[in-house]
Amino acid sequence: MRPMPRFIRHPILSVRDLLSTAGPIVVLGIALLVLAYKWLDPTPPRHVVLATGGPQGAYSEFGKRYAEELARYGVTVELRGTRGGAENLRLLRDRNEKVDLAFIQGGGGDALYAIDEDEAGLVSLGALFYEPVWIFYREDAARRLGRETRDADVTKTGNLSRLSQVAALRVNAGSPGSGAVNLWSKLLHANRIEAETLKTTNLSATPAVVALLAGEIDALVFVSAAESALVRMLLQTPGIRLFDFAQAEAYARRFTFLTALTVPRGVVDLAKDVPPDDVHLVAPTASLWARDGTHPAIIQLFVQAAQRIHGGPGWFNRANQFPSVQGAEAPLAKEAERFHRNGPPFLQRYLPFWLANVIDRMWVVLLSLVAILIPLSRVVPPLYEFRVRSRIFRWYAQLREIEASLEDKDADRARLHEELEALDARVGRITVPLSHADELYALRTHIELIRTRLAKATPPAGTAVAGATASGE
């Protein structure tokens, strides 16, 4: 096999020396980086579960939009249909349910005046949108109530002005597990109305609307965003009235999770003037909650998606009013707090999400590794220098032994000559960087110097024989 050309062999050997010297430090740096990567776990999971709501509700529709948003980053969002905010809260509390995030309705918990204050292990990503309390009732049922109670104004107009009047009708309060049931109970309690005395049903949203239109019930309670298709349909249905919370401000002062809102006249249909008057409502806010152990990158993706989905103007909010951290009923997640304070991370404006996320999560570790490896890297040049020079200097020991043997008159000169020639041959095969060529040539010069001394110390051929003959004579 033909030997490798010197102009190729020299650079390869130089690189090999450098890698052999710096290799342990590089391996140590990579090992520390791998350990930090596993500890910080910067890569988000590819599958999460989001608890939404009923199939015709706003939660379900928004859940689909979140799934589309996160699909752009390779994350699959499994939508878990539920009966509403109260069931969502129960699923989040139960670790066996494997639900990562959920829409939670303000005031939809079991506590009387708010969601339970001690929600250990749960964090909020912020408020997303208003969920007004829509109480729809049949106009003919209101007029009948007016006749029964001898209220001439209600009999004439068909308008109900007090919650106690609605409570006297056959009301659907929502299905068990929905936040509407708990919120309706709190409103009744505030008006000193005993829920046990009412004619209440607990149908889900779509069957309740069908029953209302068929006259099987007189009123129903919705807690939903204005984007709900059922809400918009009922707002335009003849003979169906929307209850006006004339005491909306009082409710908002009594319950911290409620906000007083107004449906402007004509906002539903300007041409038909629907509604014909401003209507006052009370509304909790819907929030997105997660378990405390949810991956920070997932929280970051959901918060950014919330900005795109809920950041526009609506019937009750200005542009960029949501998502919001105001009135959070659970501790705010750190990633959400950082987003609401500073906006998206700087690197995500210029890098793909996965790369920006890794750098953002690991930059402290990277700086720490640099701080450790820089001092260690200072030993690489001396080690490299030692490795290359040792390839030359180790032959000086053998050369000095040969030189020392020259002083011995009984030494075998022929053997010394063979050893010197073998040493010269081995040194001739040494390859060093050009920066150390002077040391190699110095070694070869010293070998030549010893060769010269050996030649002078060795008697010419035949001298010993001639001396022996002369002695014999």
C-alpha cells in the first residue's frame, strides 16, 4: 500500500494531537451539557390534554382554535369534552384524570363567593374573555307570571326586572358539572332565594334551548361567551327575552369575580335594532388553568396562542384587553407572568420556536459551563505543547545512553553504531507541526554529532589485525 503523502499526513497528525489533548475537556463539556439538558428538559411534550366544555359551547370552539395554533409547533392538543367549568376544575384537581389544562369559569367553583382560594398545584395562564350570565325567558311566560302576581307592568310589557321573578318560572340552571349551576346558586343566595323551593331542571345547553322553544320550560341560564352560537340564535328569536340585570353594579361589588357589562342597543343586528335597548349583564371571566407541573414551554405556547385568539375586540372588550392577569383566582404561572410583562421571548422573533426555547431555557447553564470550561481550556495549549515535544525529547534518553557508552573502551562499537542508525531511522519517521520542526532538526543534528564522535572513536578496519601480526613477529 502506498504511504500517505506528507502534505496530507502532517495536518491529520496535528489535528489528531489536538483532539487527543482537548478531547477529555470536550467530553466533559458534552457530558455536563447532556446532564443539564435532561435536568431542565427544554423540549416540550408532543401531546397535551385540554378540558373544554359542551359541543355547542364557546369552550369547545376556542379549544379547536388552540389545537390549530399548537399544531403549528408539532404539539397535538387532545380536546376533552366536559359539561363545563366546574367539571373542568374537578378534572384538574384529580391527578388520575391526565388533564393538563382546562378552561375555568370565574365563580364556577363550589365556594359561595368565589372559586376556592386554596387551589394547591394549579396555576392560571390569565383571564381570556368575559362569560356573561345570559338568562333567556319566554315573553308569554313572563306575561302569565304578571297576571298571576297581579303585576300590571310585567303583564303589559313582558319584561322581568328582578331575579326573584325569574326564579318563579320553570328554569333550567344547566347540567351538573357546569359552572352555570354553581353561579346560579350564588345569585339566588345573594337574593335570599332558597333553591329548593324552585322549579329547576338541569338539562345541557342544546336540549335546554329545544325545551325553551317548545314551551316545556320558561327560562334558562347560560354562562357563555358572546361567540356561542346558541346565545346569538336566542338573541334573535321572536318571543324570547334577555333578562336585564338592572342591579349589575351591585352584583359586581358583592362578588369580586363578576363584572358589570352592557349589551349595546343594536349590536346583534343593526338593521333590525336587536336588542332594542341596552341590556345590563353580569359576567365572570373565563380563564385558562394548568397543573403546576405542566411543561413551561407548553404554557408559553398556550399564552402566546391566547394572545392571538382573544386579543381582538369584542362586544364587551377592547382590542388587546385580553388575555389579562387582572382578578386571577389562582397563582399566575411564571411563564405566563413573564409573557404578560415582557411579551414573547426575544429569541423567538428571530429563531424557530424549538431552538429559541432550548436557548431560553438553558442559557444560564450554558453560561455556567462556559465559566467552568474556559479555565480548563487554558491547559490545552501546554498539554498540546508537551505532547508534541515529548515525541521528540523521549529519544534523547537513548541518544545519551549511546553517548555515555562511547566513554567505555570495552563497549562494542559496532553495536553502538547499529543502535544509532536505528535511532536515526525512527527519528526520520517522526512527524511534527512546522512550529516544532526546529526541535526535530536539533535532535537529528545531535544524532549526527554522536555519529561523528562514534566514527572517530572506532579504529579503521584491519588495524586490529595488523597490530596482532606485528606482535607475533
